[in-house]
Amino acid sequence: MKRIEDIENLSFDALEKMADSCEVSVPAGLEEGIRSAIIVKGECRKRSVKALLFPALTTLATAIACLIFFLSLPSEPEDTFNDPYQAYAQLEKTFSYISSTVDKSLKLTK
């Protein structure tokens, strides 16, 4: 058996001759195992890209939808009434309706 220093000092041609002279048996099924490992590795990469792509696209679509929604909102609320007297009359009408409804409910609970 050679020492590491002797092997390191050998030329490339000498190393190649040594490799050719040795009989190394290849284990049965090695080539098929390598092929299946490469296929599995490729499938894992495809899955990981899909797993990263779907949440990114979902987040992007949500952000765009929110942006469109907020840009479509009016900047200032519009007044319902131009005349303050009309607004006050509508307010009195609404309060009287609420009052009558509350009175009816109080009569029903007694």
C-alpha cells in the first residue's frame, strides 16, 4: 500500500494506469438507483417551485385587488342634502320613526 505523499506525487498518466489495472466491480442496481435519484430530485424541484409560486401569485393578486378597491373609493363623502333645512326635516322624520318603533316594542314587552 502506498503512502498519501507517494500518491500525491504521481502523474496523471500513472494514476490513470493504476485505475485501469484495478478490477472494480460495480454494485448491482447502481445505475438504476442513480437514475431514480435524479428523477426524484427533479420532481422535488418542480414541487418546490410550484409551492413558492402559488402563494406569491395569490399575494400579488390580493394586493392588486386592494389597490383597485382603494383607488375606486371617493376622496370625500358627498352630501345627501344641499339644503340644511331639508336635512333637518329628514332627521326629524327618522327620529320620529325610531321613537314610534321603540314605543311599540316597549308596549309589547309589558
